[in-house]
Amino acid sequence: MHIFWTIYLGILGTVAIAFLIKGLRTLSLKVDFIISVITWIGLFGFVTNTSILTPLVWKIVFVGGLLWDVLFSYIGKHDDGEEALVDLSESTKSILTGITLFITLGPLYYGLYQYAF
């Protein structure tokens, strides 16, 4: 099971580096990147069983990061991929966003939860 967590950690790190290389044009993308790095560090601590900071810090990061990701995904305006979703209804877009969040970020927040609590 440890190898799957390590692979997931590597995928998240690679995606973060790709976004950094691509460029962070807006303030919300910069904040999202910073939050992503902080949550990645927490997941790294969970995967490697390393104590980084205190559990209280990771509880705050867990709640704050989860709220940010949900709000950023549903409320934030994104330029990438919008043309693929033009023909879909708002409810379908919301459902697809929720499923995508659950699949891609579910393991991250599961690991952060385990690490914090």
C-alpha cells in the first residue's frame, strides 16, 4: 500500500511543478499553488511517517485546504477546458466537478485527515 501512496505523492508533486512552469497568472492561482504545496507537505509527512509541525497545524491545513479546493473548483473562473463544458448544463458541470474532486483530491485529504487527527 505504501507504494501507491508514494506514487500518488509523486503525481501531485509533478502536477504542482507543471503548474509552476506553466505560469501562475492570477492571484487565485498563486494562492492555490501555495495551498497545494502546503497540503503536499502534509501528505509527505503522512506517507513517510515523519512528524512535521504539530497536529493542530495539520488540522487547520486540512480544513482550510479542503474549503479552498472546493470553493476554488466551484466558484473560481478557469480558462482551461471551458470549451469542453460549454454544452453541459450547470448541474451536470457541478456533478462532474464533484466527481473529479473526489477522485483526484480524495486521497490527499484522506491522508491529511489521518495525519492531523
